Amino acid sequence: DTAVSQTPKYLVTQMGNDKSIKCEQNLGHDTMYWYKQDSKKFLKIMFSYNNKELIINETVPNRFSPKSPDKAHLNLHINSLELGDSAVYFCASSPKVAANTGELFFGEGSRLTVL
Amino acid sequence: RKEVEQDPGPFNVPEGATVAFNCTYSNSASQSFFWYRQDCRKEPKLLMSVYSSGNEDGRFTAQLNRASQYISLLIRDSKLSDSATYLCVVKGGYNKLIFGAGTRLAVHP
């Protein structure tokens, strides 16, 4: 009964390809996020959606496009993959916009390797 | 200057030791602070919030110094299972959580 699940867990692909990572949460939360953790272990927010509406869009190349079909799902599509996109991508959710508890519930991460 | 800075470590300590991590943040208007724990190749999980007056949760004590803009985490009586990376987190604008790069702790027998 995984609360926040993301697929695939591992993704190895060639430069220039397009790939998607899917995320689903069964916690009934309103807000979902995508974070990127690079090789230096910095966890940086990319996007945040609240009830399917985009509320945070950090300085991310427009090759990255999030899509939230409903509040339980937030997918990430990446076009024209580059070597620098190699990282672990974490999906997360919270009851409201990073509610006062500061608790985000993270998925297990999707490790993307671009060759 | 990074928004949240931490000493990356690693801190190598024997079981039973007391260890402390510090973290500094750049935005003096920040209001909320947290410590997360991340095990190797796993997702981060909330360890504890940091309150202005300081707070304790078992062997863990968190403190906030607003004047100097730093947060600390003290772990007493370290266990092998405490080995992990500890992430300092500050709530920024639009309620987004800003993570430090983490401090790695290795507890050995």
C-alpha cells in the first residue's frame, strides 16, 4: 500500500530521447511536487501543483513538462534528454501547500541515467 | 550564497556518542524550519520540526537561532540505525520547502 508511488524506478536512455515518469498518491492530498536530486545530493523543487493547478514552476528548461490529470496524479515528461538531466526525480505530496507541518511524503524516486 | 548551507560531513562517530549538526539559512524572513532524514538510495522523510524555543524528540534535539540564522540538530546516544544523511529544510516563498545538501552521519560499532 505505497502512499506515493512513482514509475519507473530506474530509467536508462540515450540523449535526445523523450521519456515520462508517472506519480500517483493515495493519501487524498491536494498538493503534489516534483523534486530533482542531482549527484551532489541537492534536492531542488521543480514544480508544484495544487488541485491540478500549477503553483510553483522553478527555473526549469521547458523540455520538462508536468501534467496533472487529477489531484492524485502528477506526471513528468522530459523531451530531448540531455546528459545533465541524469538525476533522481522524486515525486512528493502534502495535504496542502507544504502545510504548516512541513511534511512532504516522498515517493521512492526515479533514477534517470542519460547516456 | 546558497539558501540553505550544511557541512556535508561525513561525521564518523562511535555508538553512544553525541553528535551535532548545524545549518545556516540566508533568508532572514524564513519562518518554518525542519530536519529530514534520508537513508542511502531512499526517499527523504521528516524527522522533526524546529520550533523557536527548541524542541526535543527522544534522543533528538533541534534548536533555532534566528539572530544568527542557524538551526542545529543534536543526536544523543547515537545508534547504528542513525546512520543517514540529515537534511536541513527551510520554508521559503510560496510555502516551498528548500532543502540543504545534507550532512552525512556514519555511526560505527
